[in-house]
Amino acid sequence: MTGAPEGAGPGTGQGAAIVTIAAGPLTVEVAPAIGGSIAAFHGSVAGRRMDWLRPVTATGLARGDPLSMASFPLVPFCNRIRDGRFDFDGLGVHLPRNFARSPHAIHGQAWQMPWTVEDAAAGRLALVLDHPPGAWPWRFRARQTFALDPDGLNIGLAVENRGDRPMPLGFGHHPYFPRTPQASVTASVDAIWSTDAEVMPTLLERNEVVERLGHGLPVAAWVLDNNFTGWDGRAEIRWPERRAGLRLSAGEPFRFLVAYTPADEDLFVVEPVSNCTDWLNLRQLGPGSVGGTVLPAGGRIEGSIRLEPFVLG
């Protein structure tokens, strides 16, 4: 999940435009042209700035690199598709490589395309993306809303199939969290997709990681890049040395969770998503194992995610 993808971002010329919304002690900075990404989500705690997501650096912003952002949208699929290939409704689809040297397509197209500001008001921002048919052979419109109140941030994500034939869809968001030595993640899930060396799913099982995650998994103790099924829509992140925490919650169809805890970086990821890795090649296993949905022509689906910071007593 690291490294600079080929063709990432709209380029330096557009990368610096930031739209800021605020409510009470909280501030969200959004970069519409850089994949419709969140650049920073921070607040004030005891008179000092607290970043609830890993903020973009000046270098990352100048490069227009979505991987340097605080979070970016995942549309029209989450995670990887093996070799960028799948068959659907009589179509053989071949997606180009879009992530470093990986042979697999990753995270959809929306994170590498500029979004447009549809509406902006106090504490609220709406972005849209109109995707024409191309390597992904379906026309769709995606819409993100960011609604901030003094207690937290609501992220709404909706996708409409604007073509004349059914479209497969998976979507979600990709937040990066700052890593500290004592950081932990707690979430209730049913099973984990174990993976091969290319981070592709091999076995759906219930193991020690699932059990530890349910009771609070120390980020520093595990190296993960896995998708979990049967998520109940709630997760809690804690940074004891910062005396801070964050509650992440999501509604349907975000019932899959990705945890990425690299050993050598100052970040980790907890993603609410609607499908597992390579779901388009694993549909025979059923929606409970792989997720995803099929939007009929003119169909629309939406979901919401909330990030709610809190201070540890």
C-alpha cells in the first residue's frame, strides 16, 4: 500500500487547492483536485493541535499525490483486482496497472481523478465526479459529502450508474491514522481473509488476529494488510500516550474492514469498505464472503462513515 502509483493525482499544477470547513474545535481540509481526498482532519485539545488523521505534507500536496493525503475515496472497487482482469455480464474487463510495479489494479479510478466542488457552506462540502466509460467500461457519477459538527465528521459517499447496463460496484474510504508506540484498534469482525505474498486473498478463516482485534489489537505488535468480513460497523482507535481516541462507525453497505499496519511506517490504516480484495473474481463465494453489489442501469447506492474523536480520561 506504499509507493507512488503510476499516474497518481492530477499533477502539481492543481495540487495545492484546499477547501476548509470548520465546526467548534474541529477542522477538515479537502483537496478536490487530488482524488477528492481529505488533506487533514484536526482539532484543538488543551490548546494544541491534534491530528486525528495523518495530515498531508507540503511535499505530498505539491506533488498532488493521493497516497500522501489523510484519506481518499475508493470507487468503483476497493483494494486489488488480480491482474486487473475480470469478466462481468459478457464483458471481459482489463484494467491498467495503477500502483507502482504491482500487476494488480488497486482502489478503483476515483482516487486518481480530480473531483469538482458541487456545494460548499459552513461546516459542509459536496464533491462530484463524473466518470466516462473507459478501461472501466461503465459511466457513473460519484458524490462525496463532508458534514462537520463540533463532535465529529460525517463522510457520505453515493454512486449512481449512469449507463444502460448493470455495473458492479464496491466502494469505501481509505483513512490513514498517525501511528504511535501504544496505538491500538478494536473492532468486532467474523473472519479474516489471509493472503499470499502479493496481498491477494487465499483463505477466509477465524484466527488469533480476529480474536485480538475484538479485544484491542496493538498496532505495533502485528504486521497486517488484510480484509475482514462480518464487521459490525464500529471500531475504536486509541493513542494512550496522546490521551486521545477516535470512534469510527459506518452503516450499510460498509460491512468489510481493512487493516494495514506496516512495520516501518509512521501510519496505519483502518478502512470501512463494501467488498473484499478481488471480489469480482470471487463472486461465486457469495456476498457474505466477498461483498460488492450490482447497480442496475440508473441505480444508486449510498453509505456513510463517521469519525468521532474523544479524549481519554
